[in-house]
Amino acid sequence: MAYNQQSAFGVPSTWEELNADVIACLFTVTLLIGAVSLASMAGGDPETMVAVAVTGIAVVLLGTALIRLSEYLRTAESLTH
């Protein structure tokens, strides 16, 4: 079992923890956007549906980019040590 120091402020202490937190947040936000999308489809307002779809795509792309960046930083850090 590896020692893992926890920060007093709830900030992840390793890249793996950061990745897990970002993935969990991305999953939660994606579910929330899906629920809002269903609600906007039920309302029938096309502008709202487009806004939700564009927001959903932007959130997923940004989240994926953050995960890839932190994975890159984690592997680059492990290569230098």
C-alpha cells in the first residue's frame, strides 16, 4: 500500500487523484447536461436545445482535454524522476 498524503484543503496530492476527480466531475456534469437536454426537448424550445447541446459538447471536450493534460503531466513527471 502506497503512502498518499492528503491535503488539508481537499486539493488532490497526486496526478492520479486529480484525474479521478476530473473524471468524476465530468461524469456528473454530463449526466446533468443530459437531464437538462431531456427537459429542453420536452419544452420544445429549439434555441434552448441548441444551447444545451453546444454546452454539453464544450464541457465534454474541455474535460477530456484536462484529463489528457494531467495524464501527460503525470507521465512526464514520472519520466523525469
